[in-house]
Amino acid sequence: MTVDLSIVIVSYNARGDLDRCLASLASSPPAATREIIVVDNASTDGSADVARASGARVLEAGANV
């Protein structure tokens, strides 16, 4: 699959904000093919799980860098 737009979100312990951001993206049908990538900087609040549940691809960093 060819992707026209990559949306990259960098997150650290921002579960609530991340959840709202991903919900907003999901509620807006894309005009082009897109992928959502969340870079999680070792959050301890479940942010990575929220991102996975939304269908985003999650890249987990080992630390908040």
C-alpha cells in the first residue's frame, strides 16, 4: 500500500491528550491514504496501549529522549 501522508505524534505520559488527538483523526475521513505513527517515549500512563487500540503504529523508545 502506498501512503500519501504520515502523521507522526511524539508522546510522553500524555494519554488523555493522545486519546483526544487520535479520536479527532479517526472522526475525520482522510482525503488521502494515511498512516498514524506514535513514538512513545517510555510513558508509564498507558499511552502506547491507547495508540495501539486506535490502530496507530507504535514505536516505543526506551527512554524519554
